[in-house]
Amino acid sequence: MNHEFKHDICVQTLDSRHFTLQFGAGFYSAYLVAEKVVVTTKHNDDEQHVWESQAGGSFNVTRDDSGEPLGRRTTISLFLMDDQLEYLEERRIRAKKHSEFISYPIYLWVEKTTEKEISNDEDEDTKKEEEDDAEEVDEDKDKDKKKKKKKKIKEVTHECQQINKQKPIWLRKPEEVAKEEYASFYNSLTNDWEDHLAMKHFSVEEQLEFKAILFVPRRAPFDLFDARKKLNDIKLYGRRVFIMDNCEELIPEYIGFVKGVVDSDDLPLNISREMLQQNMILRVIRKNLVKKCIEMFFEIAENKEDYNKFYEAFPRNIKLGIHEDSQNRAKLADLLRVEKVVVSDRIVDSPCCVVTGEYGWTANTERIMKAQALRDSSMSAYMSSKKTMEINPDNGIMESKHVRLKNPPDADDADMPALEEPNEESKMEKVD
């Protein structure tokens, strides 16, 4: 019978498309904390059996005639090692990360302590030898006596508590999910006290299938460009089981502020479940995520107020994307904005000039300080003021650019005036 049992397991495993999930890599981890594992199982059409092993390369399968009938279910018993008894504590075995969105419910036997008010029998059996006239007391004293007749005790109870109540909303259609559900999911996913600025819920069914929800936060994290932080906040799931949240190949650095979830049934895993095999699947996911993120940025740009908040928080990310992502450089360039353009009354012949702020170093001082061999980069960051671009609207170059804005490049070029050849006096100036 042992030979037939092993043969059936091998056939089912090899025929399965999801080899690792069927093989049970997670089951092997039981022997990291247990010296012996006992599996008791019962099927409707079969007798109850017990599988037992001590991870020594052998196992025993026997018919369970003396054990408690299970009906139709399976129980797994772990006999923990002496130095692993901490895994009997609730805080250590509570599923918080990897199985939070698993499709079947997970229950945990928990201990709860509550306070309960009970009557004090000793106070209730106090003497009652006073006559009716003696019972006339103040109302305040009666209330004090009633309070004394009750006391609080701590009551310890045990119950099964479902620990994966959070549902994977990315499996539903976007029109079926309410805004409140998206907001609640974002807060639980990121621990952010504010609502998200924008959201993108989509599914891809081309070369592979995966579903995703992406969020843009309202504020930039304080460690946005810190080299020590993880590169992105996109959590990668395979069949609702958490895999990793710091996959460098999943999303480029300039979109690292985007938070969300990606879930795919086609992701191959290795035994450790912590590293993905290098294949084309991640590249396809990355390409689609970048595309959807840029679409989301343009959707934010449709609302001027929201885009001002977005650009105030993440301008360096857009500029970094223009520098690094040559494929999407033109699209990202359309997302650039300037804070202020001033019509200048100080220039006559030049089309524009860049002016330093009232406070901080002048342009010439900044140039000198950058040339110092022993310069302090932190001081430069504080003393360098923000530059303002002032334009001369009467200059021919600015007039021609204004006409080009009204007539896109695909319009008839016949109506466009020819650009004036700039002379040496028309070059851009830098004013201190």
C-alpha cells in the first residue's frame, strides 16, 4: 500500500502545471521547527490513515483504527523542538504577510481576556436587622452601596478567529469595487493615514495573465531617494500568496513611489519562494506596469489641482525618468511643468534669462563654490536658491514659439512665420 500511495503522489505532482505549489515546498519548512510531523487524513470513500515522519528520509503510512474519527478532513500535528517553543505563541504564528489574501479562510485559536462585572454575594447578604424607619438613608449612600456590590474580574476565553478577512479586491472588476473599498485597501496596504491621490485597477491577458492595482500617494516619503530603502513598494503575489515586495526587475526606480499589488497565476517559483526565476514574465509585467503608471499620471494631469499636488511631491521622479527611460522620454516630457515664468522688464534683446532668487548664493558665487576642491555638498544644497526664468515677450523667438503653441507640429506649416536667426546679443543670459 505504501508503494501505491507514493506512486499516486508522484503522478499527481508531475502532471501538475504548478509543480512547486503541488509539491508542497511550504510543508518542508515544518521540519525547521518540528522534530516529528504527523498527518491524519480521512476521505469519504476511504479509511482514515496516518502519515508520520521525522525527516530522516523515511516515513510510515498506517491505518488509523484507534484515533478519533475525523469525518472528512485532514489534521497536521507538529511536535516542536525544545528550542522552537516560541512558535506556540500567538504573535509568532499569526498570518500577517504571506497568506493574508489566501483564497480559503485561516482560523487561529486565540485567547481573549475581558473584564466582567459580577455581584458580590458578601455585600448582598449583609445584615438587615434595621426597622423600616432606619432604612431612610440618603440617595447618595444608596448609590455608593450599589457600587460596592459589584466588582470587576478578568475572564479568559478561547475562540477560533479568522485572521485573513481582507479580501483580494484586485480579483474583482473595477466597476464592482466602491471608492471606500479602494481607500480601505490602500490604507491597510501602506499604513498611510491619508487617502491615495490616484488609482489604476487593471488586468492584462496577452502573453500572460496578471491583475494589478496601483496607487499614487499624496505625499512623497522622506526617504524617497535614500539608497538604503527598498527600491519599490509593489507587492508581488502568485495565486494570492505573497512572494516579495522588493523585486528590482519589477518596476524602474523613477516610479518607485507608486504602491500597489501585482498578482499572477503564471509566475514560476523556486523552492525558497523568495527569489523569482529569471525569465520573460517579469519583463512583460514591468513593461505593462510602466505603461499603466504613465497613463495614470496623465489622468492626474486632467485635474489641475491634483496634478499640482502630484508635481509638487514627485518632480524629481519625472525628471529622472526622462533621463533613464529613453523609450518613454517623449511622454514623460509632456508631464514637466514650471513653477513660475516672469515677464521681464530688464531685458531688451535677449529672448529670456535665468534669475537667481533674492536669498542664497548668486549664480557667480554658486559657480565659484562648485569649483572648490574641498567643497561641502550639503552647504550647496542649502545655499543654492531656486532659479526663475524671465521671458521677453517682444522678442521674435518668443513670438514664434507662441505661434507654434497655437499650431501643433502636425498643422499646416505654411502659416507659421520663419524663425529669426538669433544674433550673439539674443543668446540666453544669466543674471545674478
